[in-house]
Amino acid sequence: MGKLILVRHGQSIWNLQNRFTGWVDVNLSQKGIKEAKNAGKLLKDFKFDIAYTSDLQRANETLNLILNENPNHEEFIIHHNDKSYDEFTLSKQDKKTIAVIKNPKLNERHYGDLQGLNKQETIDEFGDEQVHIWRRSYNIAPPNGESLKDTYSRAVPYFKSKILKKVIEENKTIIISAHGNSIRAIIKYLEKISNKDIPNLELATGQPIVYNISKSGKITKKLILQ
């Protein structure tokens, strides 16, 4: 039985400032640091085989803080864009070394022209209905940005081929530290959530979601740790 752990990064500075972030590379806020450390405490009994994260610092910081709280991993090695991880994961007899694989396919949804704008000020300018459509519809993107459908199209094929395959076929325990929309896309695939219902899925920052997945690919258990 493989395990998959999904964690949305802790609160970022721009989350705190109520700004559209997207691909802008901002750090965690003090609250976000505490959330990530708490996620690490909640996951302290898990031994991860591989860790995946996006190219963005807030997800990287969250993963680092989680691993630093975990007694099963004394060392982790950052490795970019999915080159072979075997030499790292198997390099020490105590098995406490873990490869951390970064890939931009796990990045947050790109918010285009909205990136950096205050959400309330954007509502004041364009209206609540229009901003809600840009933020929450499945297939409508903000100007020069990505829709959730676009995010799904890049994140899910990568997840299926590189990550889920290891969980199912190799019984790996894998953690992904990523973003609200890339994780929503993955959950949409895993739980077969409809296009109509996926806008209603809310994910808390720094809250681990644990799936047990059988060799047939069926979710046998889901836990939200808090």
C-alpha cells in the first residue's frame, strides 16, 4: 500500500497582504513558517521515500521545514527537474537521505495580469462577479494567465507519470509540497471531482492530506491532519 501526502504551502507574505501571487516568488510569512513546522510535527511518524515540490520558494520552504521536523530524515538533497534520484535515496545505509525533486509543473496557477494586485482593489475595479470568475471558474483564465484547467493540463500528467506511478507500483510514501491550485488539480484527478464541483474545494495552508492508495490505484483511506 503506497501513501501520498499533499501539503499546500504555509501562508506566504502575499497571502497575508491579500495579493494575487501566482508565479511571483515570495517567501512564507511568520504565520506560514509556524504552519509548516506544525505540518512537520503532524507528519513526524511518516518516513518519506521521495519528496516533490514546485520551483517556487514558498513551497520549497514549507517542505524544508516539514523535513527538518521529521526524525526519519537527517539529510535531504535538492535535485531539479526529475533527473535520476536513485544515487541519492540509496546513498546511505541508514536510509535517512531523501531526494527533493523540484519541477515547475507543480507551480501555482499563473495569474497573468492579476499577479501582484490586491484582491479587494481588483474587486473594486472589475467587480466581484468578474473577479470571482477569474479566481474560481474551472476553464476561464485571467488576462494573460492560466485557468485551473490549464494548471490541471500541466500538473496532472506529470503527477500521473512521475509520482502516482511510484506510489502504486513501488508502494512508495511520497510527499508533495505545492500550491492551492496545483494540489486542487491533483485532488480533482484522484477523487474524480467534476468540473462543476472543483471550484468549491478549499485547501487550508499548511494542512497535510494523507491518502492510502492500493496497487489498483484505489484510494482506501484519506486523512486530513490537524
